[in-house]
Amino acid sequence: MIRFVLNGKEHAADSAPGRRLSDVLRSECGLTGTKVGCDAGDCGACTVLIDGLATCACLTPAAQIEGRRVETIEGLHPREPGALQRAFLRHGAAQCGICTPGMVMAAEALLRREAKPDRAAVEAALGGVLCRCTGYTKIVDAVLDAAGCGAGPEPDVGHAVGARVERLDGVDKVRGAELFGADVVPQDALWLRVIRSPHASARVEIGDLAGWAAGHGVQVFTAEDVPGRNRAGVIPAFADQPMLAANRVRMAGEAVAVVAGAHEVVTALDLDSAPITWLSEMALDVAAARAPEADLVHDTRSGNLLIAGLVQQGDAAASIGSAAHVVTGHMQTAHVEHAYIEPEAGAAWMEGDVLNIRACTQAPVMDRDDTAILLGLPKERVRIRPAATGGGFGAKLDLSVQPLLGLVTVLTGQPSVLIYSRAESMQASTKRHPSAMTATLAAKADGTICAMQFDGDFDTGPYASWGPTVAVRVPVHASGPYKIANYRAEARAIHTNGPVAGAFRGFGVPQAAVLQETLLDDLAAELGMDRLTLRRRNVLSDGQRTVCGQEVYGVGIGRCLEALQPRWDAAQISVAEYNGRGGRKRRGIGVASCWYGCGNTALPNPSTIRIGITAAGQVCLHQGAMDIGQGANTVITQIAADALGVAVHQIALIDADTAVTPDGGKTSASRQTVVSGKAALLAGQALRQQALGMANMGPDAVIALSEGLLEISEEDVTRAIALGDLPKDAQGYVLAAEETYDPPTEALDENGQGVPYAVYGYGAQLAEVEVDLDLGTVKVQRMTAAHDLGKVINPLLAEGQIEGGIAQGLGMALMEEFVPGVTENLHDYLIPTIGDMPEIHSILIEVPDPEGPLGAKGLGEHVLIPTAPAIVNAIKDACGARITQLPARPDRVLAAIKEAQQETGNGEH
């Protein structure tokens, strides 16, 4: 027995001396507020206090806590959030919430030592805890303001939209009470592990696997046990990925079998001892896959081409041939890992004949439908009950643990649990598409852009995933938010034996934007024109047509670039002064724009929202749009509250569950504020009309709800409705409304002409960097980000999205590069830490969209798109180095500096 003090009480743990403290706390003590993201001390999510010092519980063996004092997030303030936790809520410092307990504990340790730390001290104390969502700014602000006032203000009725409403689901996040995929383990559950291919391409021969399993006291399941169609995919027309591969694997990490048994047996099992023979084959990269003699990843896809997307109008080639100024460039980008702090995890169990699955996800209805297909079950016999999602960014749109859990539970009748390790998560999850792109941009003598050609190959890996979406979306967006009369853009999704490339915050648009925006800087140099001026001269405006021929309104890109002008002018002066002093560090500034269509490309994209009032007078919002940290639970509730005419905190949220919430659609493509928000607006308005009609009151009447009573007042007249006297509907509501919204789009023709999106968002960012000419290192010092939200529903959450998006864009620009077969942890794969982040200034622009709810536009993906190109342009401004391959690692920066010096014949920039 190991005896220690846990959250102020004596505790004895019957644990092996070498067992991780994180396991002891979570499994034996039931304290799941201590999160596990890596088991290697890389992420810091498991931070606890041992004798007052912040310590990674995953690196601490149980023997080391004998006689010591251990504190977890649950022990800080058991009844209600303390001052530090309140500051996290007030500043919007928690997004998905998986890292929040670790951040709070690290900050608590600091504040006990130092009541008034400065910003540098906070950054140093929290430097060991990674966050993939927030960009860290609001976390640091919260710690600095930990002694501030309590809860943020509650907006008046009718004024929720536009207010800095604290995250409505935030209290559980800051207390460590939010339950993620690994936090609920059914009693007597089978624990699962997956046997995966060590080869990128191989034939598979399975021996006496049943005998091997019996000898080890476990059960094992292969493709032969899959009762349904062993092929699924997020886009039904391209479904091609097996749950368990049969006789051939097409990627390293592909699942071929799942092992189930008691926890202690399964975790100790050597999976490499299983009787499986791998006959390795040559693995294809994009160059090899496109060769005429290449083997086919899929026999039915000639040339290893999954799909090509095309948009063209006018005659780009002829216009380029006659243009006064022409620039051409190329760009390569790498695999990028989503690196959410929560590895994929979940559990499954049966309730009657209904399979229940609880797991991290961005798309519960899609999970249900695909799992049902794989298991040969009708949809009504599969229920997805999502756990909190500890970061997604696109990868948790695809199935992961769900069908494997379902397979074992359906075939055995027993509950099951599957929790990926960090290495397994990185091996099995989708990545951002690597790209190889070329483009040409042409302009008239006055700087008016007259033509553009774009061509790109995108490595989609062996299975379709979201490759079709990337191939179709990139040509629409590769023009940037600019008016270009003559245009041709083609993007191809190519099959290889690399990792599956899927959705990642932007669906290929961030890659294309790097090339397009760096070419704009080259064009400005050719013209002898200021780079910001060139962009402002060519941006789209209301009533103009895009490269798809769509007439657009509510276009805010001009306002965004205008908002950057003062900082642009000031930064040019300060950079010139600094560089004029000489030295081996040079500063530069860069600018880039973005636009992004919200929702599916030229396809149906509906969301449904239900609002009901109970006989007791409670307003319930059935909101199936997954909140993965971006704030959908709060934003959609704000819209619904104002539409109905009640206070935002009067609404009880019924979170995503395929049995009780309508389909809110997937959380992707920056669609939830626009699409689910519009559905919530319509549902709230419809319910309000019902209530006003019952009381025969006008549109300006005031609604008030109390215990069992609905009161509606207009001028000096009040009518009361006893809710208990009204009949209940099938969901138990006495008044209810359910509305669906599907954005109006039109299919694209063979030239990509049509209406791909009903709503676009716009933005522009200015990067200020410092480059070390000797080391090739780049430090981003400041980012100024102006984004057009149409209508700002919640400024607090919008700023958090901007800061988090910039963090991911900075990682893409400078450090993030997943190397298949090599990268397997968060130590080798670098994401921005708190010390890497620049000062960020957010400028929220409101140019209302005629279709968006209350004029609102999406934001989540837009904010990442201009970051990398702005940084790359700033690097060139600082030292003359044109970066053509991301990330801009120091060795690549040094090589580009050397090349620039050779071209100019000057050893100094």
C-alpha cells in the first residue's frame, strides 16, 4: 500500500510502485480531472501539485508519492469555481477544455509562490502545458487577472447577441468535471487494443490468430467478423476504407485486428507476437503514384487519381501572354498533424438491442450512419452519445474508435473500451494534405490583376476521407478574395501510401493561400507598388462576381485591409529604423488576405434545431451541433435566446445525442454559426410566434417565464398562460418549435461555375517577424488580425478563435512537419508553445451578410488561412529569402537566404 494525502485527506493506494500516478488518480481514485494526453510528459495535461509543486502525473511513479501531499483539480474548489477558475471563464481561457485542468494547476502553483506575477513569469510557469485551441493569450490574461472580479456580466433579455457571454459550458471545463472519451469506463468492460500494420503497403497473411488469442486469454476479431459492409467513408460516393483490412494494407497504422479482454491482460499483451505475416511492398509517394507505370492503390482509380477539381472563366493563358507583368511561383507543404491534446477514446455498451457508443467526435450523425453500415445494423439500433471533444480541427470528423467498439460489443454483448495512445493516434488519424503547387499571376501596368493560373497535387493518402472536398474547394478559393476576370485552377487528390489526409481547418485552402499570397508580393515588387496597396486595389466588393461567376454581397475584405493600414504604415517605419542599425538580425512585415465559404461546397448542408418549453417553465434547446471548443453551445444559445426573447441563462442546453437532438450537421467548414445559428434563429422566432399568438400579442411583447407560468406583456397589459394546462408533445414539451435551415447553393458546372456557398467570411493579417541571419530562426513578434464576422455574436469567443487559429497557422508556417514512420509523439512533433506566441491584436469587422443569421459569418477556419502566408512574406521582407517549402525550418530559411544573396550578388541583405 502506498499512503499519501490526496486533496487534503489521507489515502492508501493498492498500486504497484511503478504505476503512473495519473493511472492511480484516474482508475483507482476516480479523479478524471487529471487528463492524459501523451504519457510522456510532453503535453502537461496531467499536471497536479505534489507538495505544492506542479508535476506531470504521467511521469511520476506511485512509489514517489509515499507520504507526500497530492492535489488535483477536483481538490481546489469542490463546490464552485475559485477566483483563478473564474478568471479562466471571464477571459475565455478554456476552449475544448482538455488542457484546462493542467493549465489551472500549473497556474495555481505559480500564484501560491507569487501573488502578482508578471507576464514573463506566467509564461514560464505554464510553458510545460500545451494547448492546441486558444493560442495561449487568454490563458495568460486569465492568470494575470486571477484576483479580478467574479463572473462576467449577464446580458439583458434581447441583448445576448454581441455580448461577451462567458462560455455556457465552461464551469465543468475549469473544474475538471467535463468528461472526455477516456473518462467513463462501463463496469466489466472489455478493453481493446488494435493490431496495426507496421508497413505502408503490404500483403497480409493471418495465421492461427484464434489459437494465439485463446492461449493469451483474449478474444480477437478480424475483417471476417465484420457483419456489415466492410467499407465506409465520410462522403458516401467515395466510401473505400475498411474497418479492418483483410489481405492488403495500404498505409502504416492500418488496422487488421482488434483484441479484447481484461484490462491487465490486454495492456500487457505483446501484439507483435500475433501470427501475422506482412509481405511489404513498395510504398507510393505522389511522384511515384503519378508515374505512368505506377501500381494502383485502388484498382478502380486510374492513375491513382481520386478526383480533380476545376474552376475556370475567361482565357487565363491568353491574358497572361499579353499582360504587362507576370510572376510565377511554386510551393510545397508538408503533412501536418492535428495534435489535439485528447487522443481518440470511447466506450460502447448495449441497452436492449440498441448499441450505445460514447466517443470523441465532430459528427455524431455521420458516426451513427457509417457505424450502422459497417455493423449491418439499422440506424435506429445505433445511438451516438458524444463525449466532450478534446480538440478536433477536422480529424475527428472521420471514424476512429466507434466501429471497433461497436463490433466487439455487438458480437460479445459486453461493454468495451478503447483508448488510443498518443503514438497510435498520430499513426491512425488523418493529416493536412501535403501539396505541390505552381501558379502564375498577371497584372496590367496599373496593377490591376488580369489573370491567374493554378495547378496543385494534393497527397490524399490511400483512402478518400475528405480528399474530394479539398480538391473541389481549393480551385474555388485559390484566387483569394480578389477580382480576377481570367482564371484557371485545377487541384487533384492523388492516392499514395502515406497517411490518410483528411479535413484540417481549411480543407486545402491554407496551402493554396500561401502560394497565391506570396505571388502577390512578387507581383507588387514587379510593379514597384506597395504590397498592401496592391491588395486593396484588387479585392472583391459588393455586386462583383467571383471566379465561379457568383455575385456576392456583404463583402468585408476591403474593410479588413483598410483596418490594417495604420499598423502597416507604423510597422514599415519601425522596421526600417531597426534594420538601419545593422546587425545579424533583421525584421520584416508581411500581409495576407483570406476568404472562405461557410459549409459544404455546392451541396446540401442542413441543420435542424429544436426549442421547447416544459410545463414547469423551463426552456430547452436541443442543440446537436458539436461544440469542440469553438463555442457553438454558447453562440447558438445566444442567437436562440434573442430570437425567443428570454435571457440566455434561462435556456437549458440538451447537448448532442443522436437519440434526443435533431441533426445539427457536422462541425466543420466554419458552418455552425451560419447554418445551425440560422436554424436556431428560425426556431426561436417560431416558438416566440406561438407564444405571442396564444396571448394575441404583438411582435414587441415581452415574454417572461416562471414556475409553471408563461407571462406575455405589451404596454400595460399582461396575459398569463398556465403551462401545466397545455398538452405535451412527444418530447414532453407544451410549446415547441423545430426548424431546419439549408443554405441556398447551386451545383457547379464542368467549369466550376455556380454558387458554391451562400455565405463567405473574410479576413487579413499583418505579421511582424525577426530573422536571425546566422541561425535561420524566425521569431514572430506581433500579429494584427482583422476579420469580418458579419455580426459578432460573441466578441470574447471570436477573439479566442482568432488567437487559436493564428497559433496553428504559425505552426504550419515555421515548425509543424509530420514525417510518416518517424513522428510518433508530441516531443518530436513541434506545435507552438506559450513561448512561441507573438503579441496578437484582433480587429473585429462587421459587414453583415444578407443570408447569415443576423448578418453573421463563419470564423473558425478563416483565421488560420492568412497566417502562414503573412509570415512567409514577412521573412522575405526581412532578409530577401523566398520560402518555397513549408515549414520554414531554420535550415530552409538559411538556404533561401543564401540563394537570395547569390541572385543579388550581395553577401548582405
